[in-house]
Amino acid sequence: MPRFDPTEFGRLLARLSPQELRQVEGMVAEARERAEAVLEINARADVGGAAAACPRCGGGERIRWGRTRTGAQRWSCSGCGATWSGRSGTPLARVHRRDLVVALARDMIEAPQPMSCRRAAEVLGTSRHSVWRWRMTIIGALTPEPESTLAGIVEADEAHQRESRKASREWVRHRCDPANTPAPPRLRWEDYRRRGAASRTPPGGWRAWEKKPLAATDRAGHRAVEAIADAGQVAISGALLPVMAPDAVLCTDGHITYEAIAQDERIPHFVFVAGRRSKLTPRSHHINTVNALIGRFRAFMQTFCGPASKNLAAYGRWHAARDNADRSYRDVLRKLLASGHPTNTVC
Ligand SMILES: [Zn+2]
């Protein structure tokens, strides 16, 4: 391969037409994605990284052993002779087109509206099943916000999502074997809203089938959206208190649960019933930021047509990662590499 000469390259660029330049821009972006992924992978196997020691015998003595097909540094153990690279033992270990995974991660975090699985499969030139599997692996690797991330004025409220069992086989199994498989506790949602049918409500009312992810935000652009089991004090304080700095103040809609949490933890608490302030509340305190976050979360979720509730925690963290001011797709890539090898239950 000839040596890279920047002057010669610059001269070549100067001769290109606008159309050719656009082509080059696309090629450079693609190469950059590949290079950034290789940098992250190599960083994992650097001294002090998670993959610095031999994965077979745990020995620290190693020598460089060429590069992998994708350009990452390969290492060889001096003790047992095993070879490995920074992506061994990660979800990217057996992925042939990891550049496509990087492109998908970038779209998921940085695009104004992430592509659907089918659209992403078309754009990336791969199967929609691969895209779905990669997507679930990426969002499964997202962890809750670090402790005490939300500082200053913290606003918290619950979002409302209808319970969903998308892709569940419950009804199919029940119809195949009604004697041994009980019927699901409710009909499919579309059966309650069928046009022309008498209006019906699911057992226990609509409210009984709502999932309430907790959304919290501060004024510095940190977000947290966490799925909670119910709107009780234990669940909400379990999700909210770890991410809140101990000296933060809390603004909420005044739900009795938040009152109890604030009283128990001695947190300064400002209440906005239906978003309204009292005369004594400072103008700097409001719950508009969290309401906007919930609005964006609702719009974000709408595009997925009611994803299964078992994935709600993952979708919440995905949206928080997208909305977080100091989060980039490289953080997500780092989390993905640190998350260990995926199990078959991911998809
Ligand atoms: Zn070894």
C-alpha cells in the first residue's frame, strides 16, 4: 500500500467536482465509523483494560500478534498461546459487520428519529432480524444513570404507557391447548377498540393496565427514564433516590408518594398541582422540563407501535441516552463492549 501523502491527497481533493466531494464525504464518514470502533475495541485490550489479560489462563504476559481482519490489534498469550483481541467476549465478538452495528448505534443515539428495523435493514443492507437483534443487544447494554447524576433542581414525574405483550404467543398457545394453557388475563388491545363494536373496558379498568416509567431530569440536561414496578413509594424511591444528588431539591406534581419520599429523606420539595405554582414558589422552580421530556418520550415510543412492556426499561434508558446532553454514541458503544457476551435470551 502506498504511503499516505497529505499534500498529494489535498491536491487530489481540489480537483474533485461537488458531486465527487459528496461521495468522498460519505466514504470518509464510513471509514471514521470503522476507525472509531477499532479505537474503542483496542482500548479495551490496552494495559488496565477489561481484556488486557489472557481470556483462557488469565496470564498478563503477552505479545502483539498482528491485526484482525477488521484492523483491531490481536494479542497472543506467552503462557498458553491463546490469541484474542479487544472484542473477544463482547457482544461484537461474532458479528461479521461490526461497522454496521456502529452505524446502527449512531443512528439510535444521534438521529432525530431513529430508523425502524426494516428501514435500517434497507439502509445498511442487512437483514431486519439482525438489526432487531443488534438493537436489543445495544439497548440491553444501557445501564441506569450513575449515582447522584441529577443535581440542583430535579423534576420527577411518571409517564404512562399501556401494558403490551407484543410478540407474545399466549393467545396462540391457549388456542392450541386450552386445557393446559390458561387464557391471558385480557383480550388483545385492538379487541377493545374495534370499530362498530360496543365500547368495552379491560378487566379492572384502563388504569389497571398502565405501566408508569419514572422520568426525572435536572436543569443541566441529565435525564433518567426508568421502568418501575408500580407507583408506590418503594418503587419510586428505589429508582429516583440513587440518581439524585443528596443536596438536590425536588419538584413534582405533588403526588402523595413524592410527598412521603421528600418527608422521609428530608428533601426540599416543591409541589405544582396541575403545573401551577403557589405565590411563595420561586420562579426558577417548575416541572416543565420533565413534562417536555415525557412528551418526547411518548412521541419516541409511538414510532414503535407499543413495544412489549418487558422491554420498557430498555426503551426508557435508550430514550434517556438519546436525550442526555452529555451522551454520545461512543459512550453507548463503550457500554456495549463492557456488557459481556450476549445470551440467547436477548432477542
Ligand atoms: Zn493464556
